[in-house]
Amino acid sequence: MRQITIAIDGYSSCGKSTLARELAHELGYAYIDTGAMYRAVTLYCLEKGIIEKGRAVDAFKVIKELLHIKIEFRYSDNSGKSETYLNGKNVEGEIRGMEVSELVSPVSAIHEVRKMMVYLQRQLAKDGGVVMDGRDIGTTVFPHAELKLFMTADINVRVERRKQELLSKGIAVKDSEIKRNLQRRDEEDSTRAISPLKQAPDAVLLDNTKITREEQLKIALRWAKERIVNSAPER
Ligand code: DC
């Protein structure tokens, strides 16, 4: 059967990666978490002391480091998921913490960072049959993706989901701090000059405030199967 590309964009903590992973599993596709890539760049810069909380990000310093950053995804039998590696080290846990969340938006707004990540994302997806989630997948990375979803949900629902995600990793953060971080990232990601977060004109809107994870998967799978059937046959 023909394999399509599925692009999932949307606001922070809307459940994009949950849906993307489940869709990929159901379809036998690869799942690529592009947020993890921007988070890994941010972690590298934090560890090198190039950026720090409360100080404006110096784009020049970040750009100078880019060639020293190698990002890979490797499947873990333990977690049953693909995990993020930065220069050979598993950073799946570290990249999800608040320190990285605080600085990832300004780092990801740097033109050269985006150029490198988009190049890598296209390389990773070159064989097709891919579900990729992020902020600019349907608009910039794969403007011709056969299925584009744009996800949103009520802010309080998103705060609760993010809180549970952090708690499952043993990290306790106040609701107000999570809310501030989500709102600030949404604002910064939507208003940056390069590839801002926005719904592609041909993307389907999926608001999952009031639907369950299972219902959301069912809806998205139906859309994906329609696109697979209707997309042009392989030449
Ligand atoms: O999906 P996430 O919350 O892990 O993404 C972290 C940040 O990375 C997000 O706030 C903005 C940036 N990002 C981006 O600019 N473009 C993408 N395709 C994915 C993420």
C-alpha cells in the first residue's frame, strides 16, 4: 500500500506526540519528534554554558556550536519508544525538564538552527511512511504532506496533561509555572519571524479538549486511511 507523510502541528502540550506515536504504530510508519531535536540543541547549549535562564540567547554563540551537535533517535526495547541521543548520549529525560522548556523557544527561533533541523528532518523522512510532529511540519518541512493535522486544546486541559507527564518523570512543577511556560512558548512560537506556528490552509483542525485519546486516534486514523486510498499510486 502507498505510504504517505503525516504532518502534525499545534500548540504546546496538546498531545501531538501521543497521537503521532500511536498513528505511526497503527500504520507501521516511523515517528519523528521534531520538538525533541530543538530541545536537544537547547540542552547542549545549556550544558556548555552558552545560554542560561534569565539571559537573552546569543544567537551567534549558538550558531558557532551547531557543527558539534549530533542528534539521533534510537529505539529502546525498554521503553518501547524511540529515544533522543545527543552526541551519543541518551538525553530523553533531560530534554523534557523545565530548564530546557524555558529556553527552547528562543533557541528554535534562530534561522541557522531551523535550517539544520529541517535538513535533518527531511533526511530522516526521505523513505516516506512517516508521522512527524512539531510546529512547522505542514507549513515548511513537508508542505506537500498528504495529511496535515493542526492540534489544539483548552489551556487548562493542556496544563493538566503536562503536569501528569512531568510527574510521571518524577518532576513536580506548580500549575501556574506550567501554564506560564506553555503560554509563553505558544506566543513565541507563533510570532517568530521564521516558520512561525500556524495552521496550514489545508490542515485539518483537531481540538481534543473534550475527546479521549482513543477517540482522537480513531478520527485521525480514519483521515489517514482516506488519504492513503485517495493519494496517487506509486510510480
Ligand atoms: O513539541 P515540543 O513542546 O517538545 O517542542 C519544544 C519547542 O521546540 C517548541 O516550543 C518550539 C520548538 N519547535 C519548533 O520550533 N519547531 C518544531 N517543528 C518543533 C518544535
